[in-house]
Amino acid sequence: MPAALAPGSVVAVIGAGAMGAGIAQLAALHGHRVQLHDTRFGAAEQAKQGIAAALEKEVARGRLEAGAAAAALARIATLVTLPDACLASLVIEAIVEDLAAKRELLAQLADFVAPDCVLASNTSSLSITALAAGIRHPERVVGMHFFNPAPLLPLVEVVTGLATSPQVADRVFHTAAAWGKTPVHAASTPGFIVNRCARPFYAEALRLYTERAADPATIDAVMREAGGFRMGPFELMDLIGHDVNFAVTRSVWEAFFHDPRFAPSVAQQELVAAGFLGRKSGRGFYDYAPTAVRPPPRSEPAQPLPPRVVVHGAPGAAAALPQRMAAGGVAVEEGLPESRFLGPVLHVGGREGGVWLAPTDGRTATMRAVAAGVRDVVVFDLALDYATATRLAVARADTCSDEALALAVGALRAAGIAASRFDDVPALAVMRTVAMLANEAADAVVQGVAGPVAVDLALQKGVAYPRGPLAWADALGVAAVRDVLVHLAGHYGEDRYRLSPLIARRAATGGRLHG
Ligand code: NAI
């Protein structure tokens, strides 16, 4: 079986909804004769008109030659009956997300397509193994999971069920690559790579919201400005739609037999129950009425420059912070190589007293203060890049005075960083999210869903994370990520934060998650 599908060969797309139309457009643009079929009367024709309009837009934007657009459109035929797809070399089904409906369709197709015709499903949640069961030649049933909108988003998960032949998976992989996509191989397991490994991005934010750690606008701003994520979790859930996002979480949770790792959020269930589905219904976490004003993130009020900062220990990635404070006019001095915090810490000195400003290690500021035997402790969150972050989440210990907090805020302000104060929750927002993303990604690797390179690539291309979670954990040090997770598990006492065996092993040996 040759690697990629030959250009000019027939690709049948069954189901002409949002996904089917996008996939048909893509296949036609890459030289295939496309046959589009939908059981709903007029749906395939309507999809073709939609494709024509989309191609016209591409031409108007100068991204496509008018001739190429016309040729692609001419290659798309709509089919009235399914058996007309008998000459297809590849069938991609994008019908309703229902196991019985998809199995029935595949069984019908198997009756009249050639035995070597690849039967691909765009399912985002169903088992490819289950879809293939009972189908004649189940080795040619494979997942070809595009992301919405299919013509634009680069990732395609090529999903292998128990019966899928490696040659078929390879053929789909190379075909997706020939269509300009970034394919990754994944084993058929709940959520495949992205819909599984991205769950903590939403779940940890919902947990912070439930605990009233900060309001959505503030958490979103921290995730963007410190975490480097393109969108914050609440604005992203509002965009996806809470009904859809909740359903995906629920289906992954159920598919893993109610593993608390994936437990859905009661707060999100309430939004769905209320019909507050996000942008599409005019209200979600935010209000989308035409007159509505988006609430700004909360920042601590500006404070005067503190006279002095002493750096104890080696702050690693956070070394840019004291440098930025110095550039902002604070006298920065080197302190002891070790501190009683057993980790790097900045001591921000005032005229009297001072405050210990520490990067989060997964414990609350209060626990840090108790462990170190001091009162005035402020912890700050992880940043993707401390040299450029414009905002950081901070939390103060219950014992920390207002004056001490003001010193910490003043030092960050000198560095050009707005401080968003959270309640004293462990691992704040960015750190807990990155640690849990890495933990889930590590479990996906351990369980053979995909290798570390594919998992990181999928999350960067599928949900546009600024860094693959496994590479991010490697950069932080796997032991540091382990400690954060252990502290989270200790704080909440929940199995949800249990350590991936891969993180435990690599942390123990000082190894990396990327081989
Ligand atoms: P959609 O509801 O927009 O389109 C589904 C189409 O399939 C409808 O036009 C319907 O009339 C047609 N259909 C239903 N049963 C059929 C049958 N037996 N034979 C022929 N046509 C039939 O749904 P959408 O969003 O395009 O999703 C389709 C598939 O793609 C689902 O499996 C979904 O899980 C998956 N998917 C959806 C994504 C999304 O963001 N919408 C992303 C990735 C995958």
C-alpha cells in the first residue's frame, strides 16, 4: 500500500455538516475527486455552496488563485445515494456522533467499496476499536480526527484501534501530511491525545473558580499574560460552548470509569442547566450582550518602590525577576546560597521588616510561612517567561501583614508586573495547570497513547499551547513538577492529583520526560 493516497483518487465524505464540509474542501483543494453525501435532504448541496463561499473568501484575501478555487469546487460532487461512493479509495465519515449510527454506516459502506478502501472516522470521542468491530475487513477502519475548522486547524489525530493495520494508519498519516496537516499517531483510548490531555486546562480553572480563588477575568488574564496561553480557560470555554465542553469532559470521565482525574465540574453543569452556554447564547462566564463591558482583571493597587531586594538561592527561570526589579530602580543584592525556604526566595526589604517573595512550589503561602517559621510570605505563580510576563498571580500567607504584601506588590510593579492577588490556594493558576497538563500527558505516554513528541506536538497544534507540557516540565525540572503535584495531592487529599508513574520515575532519577 503506497504511503499517501494518490492525488486524483476519490475521497468520499459522508456527513456534510460543519466538519464534513471542511474536510471535503481540504481534500478537493489537494487534488482529490470528492464525493459528498448526507442523508438530510439538500444538506450536501448546501455544504457545497458553503465551500464555494469559503473558497471565494480565500481568493479575495489573496490566499488562493481563482483558478485553483474553481478547479477544487469542480472536483466536488454531491451524491444522492451512498452506494455511488463505490469507487472511493478513502471514505471519511463525519456524521452524527453516535456509535450505532456510525457502525451501521461503516457496515453499509463495507458492502460496496473495494476491500482496500480506507474507512476513516472523524469521531472525537468514540472508540475506533468499537467502530471497527463486526465490520468486514476491520483492519481498514481508522480514526482521522480533524479539528474545527478543518481547513484551518493543522492537527489531525490518526487513531488506531485494536484491529487497525499499521499500513492503513500510515496511509492516512501521509495523506493528512500531503494535505498540509500535522498528523500524529494515537492509540484508540478515550479522548485520544488532545481531548484527554487538555482536560486539566479547563478543570483546574473551574476548580479555582469553584474555590473563589479569583474571578474568571483575573484567572484568564494570568493564564494569558503569565502562562502565554492564547486564550484564558474561561473565555475559551465560552467560545467552545459549555454544553460541548461539558459533554466532552463527561464523556472522557465516563469512558475512564469515573476516574476522579476527569471529574466534570458542578459549576459548569450549572451553566449548562441555565442555558448560559457562552458566546453562542449571549452569556457564559462573561456577558456577550452588545452593551456588555468585559470586566477587567483585578490587579493590586500600585505601591511605592521597595528600597532593597535580596536574592537567596538560585532563582533559575525566575532570575529575570530580580533583574527586572533592578532595571526598575530597586537595589538588588545577592544573599545566601541557601535559604530556610529550601528553595530560591527574594527578600523584599522595607524600612522595617520585609517580605519573603517565593515562587510557588505547590504549597500555599501559609504552609510555606509555617514551614519556614516566618509570618510574611507572598508566593508568586509560574510564568512561561519571567523576562516578559506582564502579570503574575500572587497569594499571601494568612499571617502576612498588609505592609508586607505592599512591599511584594511594589517590587513586582518595579519589574513592570501587575500582581493579581488570589486567595491562598496551592500552586496558583499557571503552575497547577502546567503540572496537571504534564501529568496527564505523561500518563498518555505511559499508557501507550502516543510518544512524548507526538503528545507535545498534538497539544501545540491542536489547542495552540505555547509549549508542549512535557517539554515545559522538562524545563522546570521533573522533580519540581512532581513536588507541585505531591503538594496538590496532599492539600486536597484527592486521587485526582495522583502522580503519573512516568513523572515519579523521571523525577527520581533526574531524567527527562522527553527521552
Ligand atoms: P453536524 O451536526 O454539523 O453534521 C453532521 C451531519 O451528518 C448532518 O448534516 C447530518 O444530516 C449528517 N448525518 C447524520 N447521520 C447521517 C448518516 N447516517 N449518513 C449521512 N449523513 C448523516 O456535526 P459536525 O460538528 O460536523 O460533527 C460531525 C462529526 O465530526 C462527529 O462525529 C463529531 O464528533 C466530529 N467532530 C466534530 C468537531 C466539531 O468541533 N464540530 C471536531 C472534530 C470532530
